[in-house]
Amino acid sequence: MSGAVWHEPAVPRAARWERLGVRGGTVWLTGLSGSGKSTIGHALDVRLTAVGVPATVLDADNLRHGLNSDLGFSDADRSENVRRTAEVARLFADAGTLAIVPIISPFAEGRDRARAIHDRDGLDFWEVWVATPLDECERRDTKGLYARARAGELRGLSGLDAPYEAPARPDLVLGRGEGVEDAVAALVALIGERGPVR
């Protein structure tokens, strides 16, 4: 936007975090539809809330009902969906909340950009690959998407007839048969090393 100037907050981040006893960051859960991203993300939210850590789930499907409702599922729209979501996560992280983002985010470039947005501002960012195999995701078919795709009613499903670029160097890999509680424990151990969970 022409003429837009960044406005520094009246309360600097360090002062806000110290006063409130918080440390923001983003847990970015990537994987195929049906991999368990949202289930794990919401379970992590419950765990963090129980111990007094401010957290929120920025569910990609929910964001498509509002912020991203103007976007479709072309490659360009998917990239923009990821970009907007990353910017919102950064705002939450900056405010001292742990943003939990379960989102397919099929392209490595978009996930790298999400990390860079956080790195630029000195905010923690953890890329977590929920690597549940395609056949298991299709068996679960929690949203009925795979059945529709197989029936020719849906095109462009990531991992089936559209690309999904698996993370090359994720901070954590889940979806290898562990239960939800074990996945949450692994996430708590990961993020606890650098701040918010004590």
C-alpha cells in the first residue's frame, strides 16, 4: 500500500512479554489432509492452556471462512493462503501467544517464507511435519475429500493429484504411528526447550 509506514508499538515486545510472563512463537503443522494436524494442534492447545500458556489454533479451514474466504485452490491462491496465515501467526506470536497452525501448506517455498517472516522479527518458529502416509490419510478420509477425488468430483487434492512437497529439514516429524498424547508430549518437549512451556 502506497504511503503505509510501519508504526512501532508503544509497548515494546520485550517489555510486554516480561510483564505478562509470556513468550510467543508459532508451531506450524504441515501434512496431507487427514494426517491429524488439527487433532494434534487442538490437543496441544488444551495442554498449553491447562498449564497457563497463552495459545490459539489458527485452523486453516476456519480462516477460509473469513480472512481467506476470497481464495480458491489454485497454486497461486494456496500460496496466498499460506502467506496470509503466516502473517497472522506472526502477529499472535509477537503479542506473546503461541500460534498453532495446522495447514497443509503444500509448497516448501511458502513454509520457508513463513519461517522467514518469524526469523526476521526474532520470533520462534517450529515446522512440524505430520508425515502420516497417504494410504492412512485416505483410509481416515475425515472430510470425505479422498472419496470425492477418487470419484472424479474433486480435483487438486494435495498428495493425490496435486503436489505436496515434504519438508526437507523439519524441526519435528510426527505421524509415524504415535498417539495424540505422545505427539503433544513431543511438541511440548520441542517448544519447551526455547521458552513458552515451563
